[in-house]
Amino acid sequence: MSQNKNALIRYKTIDKCLQNKYRQWSLDDLIESCSEALFEYEGRENPISKRTIQMDIQLMRSEKLGYNAPIVVYDKKYYKYEDEEFSITDIPLTETDMNVLTETVSMLKQFKDFSLFNDVSDILQRLEDKIYAEKSHTKPVIYLDKNEKLKGLHFLEEVYQAIIKKMVLVITYKSFKSTEENKFHFHPFILKEFNNRWFLIGKKKGSQPITNLALDRIIAIDYDFNLPYLDENFEADSYYKNIIGVTVNSGLKPRRIELWIDAINAPYVITKPLHSSQRLITENEDGSIIINLFLIPNYEMERLLLGFGAGLEVLKPEHLRNRMQKIIKNALDKYNTVNDTEI
């Protein structure tokens, strides 16, 4: 159980004890009650020191957790709430508080596939309980793009733990181009999300280049505890600096790409740059613009540029312009072909 959950259980237990004004609560009594509560949740002994409970009481008294609990000591031995009606579960929330918390809970739940967010599940539950208790039923106004039907999402937690613990994976994988499954060792470095898909980045062997694996193409995952993990100092920021997406074409260097954008799309491209390297070169009288990008061309970049249709034109380099022209011509040929299924 995470330390966050342990602490929350202790806070709730101490609160429950101090609400019982018909009993005197010494530090040892609070330790015993917290130990029993943790045993109930974990199923095993979890020793708690006096200092831990003393620190818990100090935190509950402070503004850090928002409790400001009026815990006092009497007879130099026993603890109680100075306000007998106080409880950390009865802290009032303003309407603004509830609106903010509703949206926060909604956003955090988008990341439910990661265990690090499971660590705050108790906090989220407490926030939801508080919101419902205050009878503030508001519809969420913030929605993140997600695809619940995307395959491979159930591997997120397993892969995340493997990266953290530096474990060598044995992956059964089937790419879109392959007709058969392929099994290989893989040293995972990072997880990367692009266009609502997750990718595992790492190496098959030390002598091989960095590889990205789409989680939705992974069939199964196993482990090899006998093979040493390839502990490279992988710098994701520098590795992905000059690309869009996840595909880094090894051996290619970034090139200056000059694009014409029509007047309709120009404001969108200016306010939301296609890449961090984007620079505005010319603003034309008709509202169109010319921009420069400094990129290594890849599949994801091509898809992005093609998505603008007639609203974008590749001016330079010549080879990219020719490639885009060929792709567009092939697409046009598809539409010029007579459709035999037409009625």
C-alpha cells in the first residue's frame, strides 16, 4: 500500500477516535487504533512509530491538508477535539471549491490506467463524497480526448512498472506490416503518447537503434529476470526534439521545411504551432503566411501536413514537395476512378 493511502487511513482513524468524546485517547491508544485500521486494509502488521502519529496530528492541525483540526492535549497525556462537533469530513466547501474539485476529479480519472494515480484514489473518492454531500451536481465542462476502445491500454500499468523497476521484457508483437507474431527481448526506456495512441520506447539490444512499439500491437508481455537491463541514459527531450510524433528515422538530419498556409488556416497555425521549431517568415496581403519548420521528415509529419488539404503547400525542400505531390495525385486518382458500386 502506498504511503499516501497509509497516511489517509491514519488521518481518518485519528479523526474517528477523537470524535468519540466518551473515551480518553492517549498517543498509544491512537497508535493501536491506526495499526488495527492498517491491518484491516493490508492484511499484515504495519508497525507505526510514535513520531509518525505525532507528525500526523501536527499535519492535521495545520493548514497544509486544509483540516485545521483543533486537536488539543489535556492532562498532559490525552488528545481530543477542542470543538467536540469537529470532524475532518465536515470541512465546508464553497461553490467555487466544489466546481474546481469536480473538474479536477474528472481530469485525474482520465489517467486511471496508471498506478501512480491509483495512489490518490482515496483522495479522489473523498473529494467526490464531499461534492455529493454538498449536493452540488454539476456537469463537467472539461473533456480530454480519449479512446476507451483502443487496444493495449491494459498493458500501460505493467509496462510502467517495468520501466521504473528496470526489468527486461519478453514481448510478443505483431506489427501492421507483419503476417505473423514475433517474440523478442525488449529494454523499455519510456512511454510516449501521440495522437491518442501509446508507444513503448526502448531497445531490443544494445547494438540496435531505439525502437518504438505501439501498445495496441502488443499481444503478450513476459519477463526475463536473468538478462541484465540495458541501463542507458536515454534523453527523450533531445531524442524527439526535431520530429513530430514518435518515428525517428535514424541516419537523417533535421532539414528546413518551408510551408505556405492559406488565410483560413493561418490563424490556427500561428496560435497553435505545428512544432516548436516553427518560425513565421512572411505574412502575405491576402492573409496567407509562409512558415519554416526544422524537422526530420517522418510518417507522422506527412499525415499532419496532408490533413490541411488544399490549405497547405510544401514549398521546400524539393524532394518532400515531390513526395506530397505524388501522394495527393494518387489520392485524386482514387476519386477519378469510376465506382462500380454506385447505384
